[in-house]
Amino acid sequence: SEASGPMAADLAVQDLIGPHANGCYGCGPYNEKGLKLKSYWVDEENNPFLGSCHATFVPDPSMNGGHPNVTYGGILACIVDCHSMNTAMAYLYRKQGLSIGDKSIPQ
């Protein structure tokens, strides 16, 4: 699909960071053993706050916290941390009219 604004809606924020730059366990596409969370910027044109970032994560049953169907809290904290960081980063880039991966660093 065609990109709209500084970020393409069909690309995850994590995938727009430079090649092999994101090896984070929670969201890095270049961490072979990581969780590979994907955060997507949406509603760019219709939201007065520049849009929002959405992610979906379905834990593997092996990520339980000792009881069936109860995810280990560390996994949940990792997902919240990664999504929050990527949302904040995407917002700063958008606010300043920059593209993710741009060599300029948002202030």
C-alpha cells in the first residue's frame, strides 16, 4: 500500500529502524530468540493527536507464570516497555515531521 505521511501504516515502527539496529528481546526484528512485538502507527490523518500506535501480542503457552493461562509478568512488562518506547519514538518523529530511520534524532 502507499505510504501516508512520514510513516507507512503497513510497516511496524520496529521495522523502520535502520538495518540490524534493533536487536531488542521484546521487539527487535533482528533478535532470533526474541518476542518480535510489532507496533503499528494508525489513524494518522484523522486524529488531532497525530495518530496512535497499536500492537497485538499472543503469548506462547510456555510463557506461563506457573499456572495455566496466566502469562509470566516479566513477559507482560517487556511487551509494555517495548510498545511504550516505540509509541513514544514514533510520536516524536511524527511531531517533528521526520521519518523513522531518518538520521535526524528527534528532540
